[in-house]
Amino acid sequence: MRYSRLEALPGIGNEGVEKLINGSVFVLGCGALGSMCAMYLAASGVGTIGIADFDTIDLSNLQRQLFFDEQTLGKSKCTTLASRMRALNSEVVINQYDCMINEKSAFEIFANYDFIIDGSDNPATKLMTSKVCERLGKPYCIGGVKEFSGQVMSWQPGHTGYSELFGDAPACTGFLPCSVAGVLGPAAGVTASVQASEAIKHLTGCGKMLYDKLFTFDLNCASAQVFGVS
């Protein structure tokens, strides 16, 4: 009964649900993108989910990070999110990494998962994720959000990677964090939902992935596009 709505979907069915149960996804970041991704993956029955974040919950997070609340201010994002995920689905194994992920630890951790989702909030981390995954041959999905808009891309061997699309150096020049540029909560929700769906499609084999494509949207002008980048 838990997964009946998933089983009813064309291309997923009972076999797809079994693939999710036997699959594993690592989510880097437990903020606006990562927390939403992780909850959707837990709800969908992905058997093993790793989550990583070194940060604690701040009042300013609550505008868009919906799985935290006023009672959890000052607590670990990773620990709090893991508790919410376990409460949502006790059948799922949650691996917590309450630390900053660097290149060395990324190589050790990413190797243990089928798919990597980057929900970090800075270009340098996204670049690190892509480089480590590409050296490991590990499929990934990277998302970003700013103001009213967001963008998502996915990769697996033989396709266009993050650095080919955005450059081989961290694009930090002119980068404004959401604390300065601002971000609409629903824009983060849309981005994270697309990332979670990419992981589900990868594990089940249903649908078309965002390989060699960049999905973008702008909620301020109600527009969405998919650009071919190959």
C-alpha cells in the first residue's frame, strides 16, 4: 500500500519499486535543495540514502527549508533531517555524515552509492562533486537556485559534464549567496523536486534523464526551458 501510487506509474510498476528499494542515493547538503530531495527519496522507498551537512539550523532557513522548525533552531541539519526521514519511512536506511565533505572524503563516500545529488549552495562544491563523480564514473545530478529561478543537469559517463557546461574553475566571481541575492522558497522546491525525480528515473530506468541538457525555469515570469548542451 505504501508505494501503490508509484507502482501504478507507467515505466515503474512493481519492478521499479523493487529497484528503488535496492538502490542507494547520496545527497550532499541538507539545506533547501538537499532536504527536499532526501525526503522525496525516503518517501519513494530508496533503500539507502546518505545525507551530509556540517551546518546548524538558523531562523532564516525556515522560509524554504520546510523540514526544520522553530523547535530545532541551533541543532544539526543532518541529524534533524535524518530523524524526519526515519519518521517518514522506517524501512529506509539513513547514513548521516555530520561534516563538511571535501574531495578526499567524497571519493570514499560517493563510491558506495548508485547516484549522487548535489544540493550545495556554492559553485566550488558543485565543481568538486562533478570532478569526483566523473573520475569514479558515478552518475550525478546538480541543481542550483537563485532568486526566482533554478537550473538542473544530470550526468553519466559519455555525456556532457558540469565543468564542460560551466567551466573548469569555480565560478565564484560575482556569485551572490541567497543571504544577499535572496531566494523564493518555491523556487528551491521546484529545483529539488526535479533533482529527486532524476534519481528516481535513474534507479528505475523510466523516462528520459537530463543528460546533455540543462533544465531552467523562472517562476517570476512563469517560464521553463530545456537547453541541449551536447
